[in-house]
Amino acid sequence: MPRVSRRTENLGTENAFVVLAEVNELVRQGKDIISFCIGQPDFHTPANIQDAAVRAVREGRHGYTPSAGIVELREAAARYMGAMRGLAIRPEDVVIGGGAKPFIAYTILSTTDYGVGDEVIYPNPGFPIYESQIVANGAVPVPLHLREARNFAFDPAELEAKITKKTRLVILNSPQNPTGGILARNDLEAIAAILRRHPEVWIYADEIYSRLCYEGSFASIASLPGMLERTIISDGASKTWAMTGWRIGFASNPILAPQFVRWVTNTDSCASHVSQWAAVEAINGPQDAAEKMRDSFLARRDLIVGLLNKVPGTFCKTPGGAFYAWPNVTEACRMVGAADSEEFRKRLLNEAGVAVLADIHFGARVPGEGQHIRFSYAASKTALEQGVARMAEFIRGNQRRVA
Ligand SMILES: Cc1ncc(COP(=O)(O)O)c(C=O)c1O
């Protein structure tokens, strides 16, 4: 038999999809499961955006587009990304992709070489695709630990300590998946001051949750002096306009944009033509639906954090953005006799019918930071109330048995 490459055999994955398959199987067996696994808005794409897509189909806009994307969307995305960050971004520096996700790989491929020891620093816990793409592309993963005591930002001094002569890229993500943490302006200034001392290092600013920032206004590293040229800004339609399945992301950088275009030509050819017209409407059309979704996420954040902080053995920091809560369940694990958050998660699913992800799905557990699980609170108020009540009952019930 021909063999599968080691690179593919060792390729990581996004465990949300693995757990989701487990959940679907339990649901198929008739089990009553409340799921908080998947990171996507639970709303329909706004009607004006749907209508723009239908119009595009009817008008025959369904052939290939340039790999960089249609000019109308590059212009709209440049204006939009620039306005959000107080920057002038040129349309020719913007590339449209099939979601924001592909730009993670394109950036690593465009800034590191295979097997020569090039290092990439990335947040841990973090979006699992960072680490899997770093490893698959033959670079060296250097995790940068997020700290609960700093509301899940990292300590800039720890970043400085990790930069070596081999560092090629630093990945930042704010607002953050899975913790909901944000990099506040003073942190960004400290990070920029460090990176100015290392002008050869690229920065990937994963800002896919830029519109879901609840504490102060959204701030980007790219806005700070000297950062724009060396920062790849990544944003997209998925989270802001409830468009995850439409697959539209946009990235901007004056030097790497032409390289990204070649990667798109080599992989997808172009993002979906129909979806690109939908995204033009998403950006240029009325924003009231997006604002309503944001307000709803904020209300649900406050609800779930309040509920989780009443659960025995659990405490939850108030996340500054995105739609994730990252409660500390170290004591809850002890109370129910679970060895760690992963055993806790499995028992919560099988014994209480509540599906969440565990910290190990987002990288190796950070030493000294305890056990965490992730709730995606893009779920109904009833689901949030019932799900957290089931978790509390599960802990109380099992505590009695252990005691
Ligand atoms: C941090 C982060 N970056 C990127 C993505 C990918 O988003 P997209 O749907 O635009 O590919 C996600 C999706 O969950 C994410 O959480």
C-alpha cells in the first residue's frame, strides 16, 4: 500500500469538530444534549445579505473571480478594516479568502521555511489551527501562555523572553478564542515597543472577533507606530454578520498581499463569487442586524458569567470579547473526582448532557493555571440557563457521592 505522509499523519485538528461529531452521535441515539461546543453565531445571516447573494446568482455572478477577490469587495474591506483601526488601508493590499482561516496557513507559508528551525510564537491556549499549521509547515511552535490573573492576556515580558534570532512570526489574537480575553491598548503598546526592537519579525493579528469587543473600543496592534507594514491584519464576515458557512475572510498587508494571491491561486483559485457579493452588502449595507447580534452576545455574556459564578467549585472571569466563557473548574474537578478538565468534560457530556470543550483542545494546559472548560455562549437564553443548571446539579450530585 502507498503510505500517508508523516506530515499528514501528524496533522492536528480543531477538536470542536471532533466533539461535535460525538454530540451528534449522542443526539442521534435520542440523548438530550445542550451544546456549547461550536464557535458560531446562532443567528440567520441578515436578510439584506441573503438577498444580495440571490441577486448575484440571478445576475450570473458565479464564475471564477480574480484570486485576490472582486474589486468591489477589496475596496469595501479596505475601507472597513481601515475605519475600524484608524488606518488608511489600500484595496490593493487586501486579499479575499475562503474564510479568515486560510490566511493562517498562507502567513506561516509566506514567512517561514520548512525544517530550518524558524520559530513562530502563538497564544496558548489558542485557536488550535495556529499550532497545527506551524508544525505541518515545518516551523517550530513556541507557545506564549495566557494568564488568568491578567484576564487572559499574556505578560509582554514573557513575549520578549521568547523572541530569539530564529523568530519569524508572532501570532496575536484579540478578542481571543477560547478565553474571550482582549489585548488592551496598554498591552498592545508594550508589545509594539518590544517588537520595534525586533524589526525582522512579522505579526499576524487575528482580529476575526473585532466587532465583538465589549470592554472599551477595539484596538489593533497595526494602529501603533511602525506596525502596519509588518502586520498581517486578518478579519472576515463569519462572526460579525453570522456568515460562517459563506466562507469569506479578508487579510491585508502591503508586502504579503501579492504572495497571498499566489497562495490562493495555488489552492482555492478564489473565494466563492456569490459569497463575495454577499460580503459587499454585509460591509456596505445597514449595520443594525450586526449591532443587534453584538448586543445579544453581550447580554448573554453577562448572563452566563453570572450563572457560572454561582456553580460550586467554579469561577469565571468576565471575558472582554468574542462569545466564549472560560471558567476555571479546578475545584469542581476535585469535587466530582475528575482527574482533569477533559475527564470532567466527558462526564458532563455523558452524565449531564452538557457539551463543552476542555482546555486541552486549545493546546497543552498552562502549568500553574488550573483546569478550564470552554462554553461558546452563542446559544439561547434557555439553553444557557438549563445548561449551567445541569452542570451545577452534576457537581452537587457527584459531590455527595464522593463525600
Ligand atoms: C481565532 C479564530 N481565527 C480564525 C477563525 C476562522 O474564521 P473563518 O470562519 O473566517 O475561517 C476562527 C473561527 O472559529 C477563530 O476562532
